[in-house]
Amino acid sequence: MDTNLSEELPFILLKREWQPVAISRELKQGEVKGFVLLGVEIFIARLSTGLLAAEDICPHKGIKLSLGAVCNDYLQCAYHGWQFDQEGDCINIPSLINPPPNKLKMSRLKKYEIQERYGMIWVQLEKDGSNKLPDIPEFEDPDWTYMAANPTVFKSGFRREIENYLDMTHFAFAHGSTLGKAASPVVPKMDIRIFDDGFQMNAPFPSLATPDEQPGKLQEAHMRQQRCYLPNFTTIRQTFHDGDMRLLVHIPTPNTREECTVFWAIAISPGFKGPAPEDQMSFAVKVLDEDRIMCENQSPKEIPLAPSKGGWGVLVSPGDLLANTFQKCFRQYLLDRLSLYKEKDPSEGGYPV
């Protein structure tokens, strides 16, 4: 294993991956908003012809185009009124009656790939047709109740959030009044399997058989299947004793190296016998906020790719086994992608050796 991976490498390679940037319902027709993705300032506009994602800078004077507005199906710059279509082409320079074709061509926006799925808007900063979103049938099954939550900003690195989401030992403490009201700090036996695109863990939720306080359905013992699709797409399938199921997803989109926006959603099986969907969502929001506090108060803000002895923390097994699995698999993901892209010609999107 290469122990000299640069901390800049994830932000280089993740530009080829699809990342959620906004919830679909939050960007209404005719709206434009700015975001930060992997350290890059971008904007997204919903035109009548479709979505436009591009670098958040006007080619004229460099002002943020996210300050603009949608006018007559075009994005119009707030400063001098230059207009751009869904393809990022400049189609109007108001100060020129007949804009020269070369000026229009020079003014084309740096456009990014964009799509909508699972109630989220996804952006790919560097086009790569080989990278696809994981297929989660339950999220698109009309018989299941699917809810995409409002995203939550974490003042911590995205790998820190993933490790937290995978952790099975903090329930009884960080979530002592919510999810972990009846949880045991002792980790159950975990079945961990490694795949080409990530890994999977099967284990029971560590709930006490005879707690002092009877847990609710979401806190009781159940089977958990945690599936990580590298680099940062993780689902948890919960199967309860009565056959009911829930499927959750977490995708911490990296904004900067020390901040991420957590996109998450819940899919609930038909006829779920338990709290109403709205109550389940409210409960999950409380749990996530408890996680946010834990992540934001850890040091360092991001977990090093190749920590020296003691640089990541005093790890214990089996408690930290799943988090350690993620770190190892993520480093291997970086090495595999780096090797793949180095083989490509830079003009075709590869990275020079």
C-alpha cells in the first residue's frame, strides 16, 4: 500500500464522480443558486430547457453568475446582462448590437455534467461516462415511501463523516437519548465483504435484549446491512423482526477539505408498522445533528490518508474495524483510479504521470 498519497488527491479524482449538490425541490423553475463542490465555485440554474451547471464566473468581468437571474429561458448576468443558454453558450451581449462570433465563442461558460435522480441534483466536474450512480431500486419504487431530507452542512471533512456513519460503537453515548437509548457499546460480530466498488457489512444493531427502558421500533434490535459504494455513497438497510424494512443513504459531498454537505434520504417499506414517515424523518434529523456535533469537534477536521503512528487516534478492534475497512478501501480506490487515469492521454481527461 502506498503510504505517500497526497491529501490533494481525493479532490482531484472525485471530480470524475457524481456528487449531489442540491435537493431538486429547492431549485425551482427560473432559479439560480451558487455552490462549492470540491473547492470549485459553481452555479446551477433551472431553465425551461433544463438544468445548467457551470463555473460561477462570468467570462466578461468575472462576477458570480449565481447573482444573476433567468430571463426568457436564458441565464442573465447581474452585472452587464450577458445571456447564456443551457449549453453554456453566450447568446447575447447587450452592449453590442451585433456581437462578433469570436467574442461569443470566447465567452462560452465552463459547463459541467448534471443530472437529477433520487430527488437530488448531481454534478460531475470532469466528464467520465464510466462512472455511474449506484442503482437503488427501493428509492424509485412507488410502493415504498421515499423522502429526501434537507442537506446538512458539517464543518468537518467528508471522510470524517463517513467514518461516523459507519461507526457501531458510539450509539450508546453520542445518541444516548435517541437512536442509542437501548444500545450496547459492545460491537456484535460483523460480516464484512470487500467488492470492486466498495464493501458491505452485515451485523445486528447492538441493542440490549432487556433494557431498563423499552426502546421504540427504530431503537430496537434489527439487522443492519451497510453498503459503501466508493468513494462516498453509503446505504444502510434495516430489517426488523416483523419484516418491515428501511433503507437510508448518506452522501457527504466535499465542499472544502474541512467542510462537507451531507445529503441523505430514507425509503420505508410498504405498510411499515411504526412511526409515521414524517416522525421518522424528524427523529433522523435529531440523530444526524448529534453526529454533526461529534464530527465538528474532532481533531483533525479530516482523517489523514496515511496517518503516522498516533496521528489518527488509538484504534481498537473490533470497534474500529469497519471504519478502518473504509480507510483502507478508500486508499485503494485512490491508487486504482490514479493508475487508470495516468494511462490516459491528458487531452482525453487523463492525468500526467
